[in-house]
Amino acid sequence: MNKDQAKGRMKEAIGKVQEKAGKVTGNYGQQAKGLGKQLGGKVQKTVGDIRNDAEKAEKRPDDE
């Protein structure tokens, strides 16, 4: 797991908590911020996944 994957997952978790807190308190701004953090975390995690796959592909010996 690389840095982007870890940070992305953390942002997703924080966003979920923030969204739930916004729902409980009726604060739509907090809900929206939480959803935004979740989306940002998913994007960062995906970037990390792509980077991880690219690094694995570089390390693999050629099939030629």
C-alpha cells in the first residue's frame, strides 16, 4: 500500500464520519463537506491504486 492509497482511505473514513455527524445534527453543510471528502478520498485512493499497478508492472520481467 502506498501513501496515496492510505491517505485516500483515511479521507474516505473521515468524510463518512463528517457526513453522519451532519445528518444527526441536521447540518447540511457538514453533510456536503463529508461527501466531498469521501469523493476526494476515493479519487486519491484510485490514483494510488494506479500508481501501485504501474510500479508492479515495471518490476515484472518482460514476457519476450
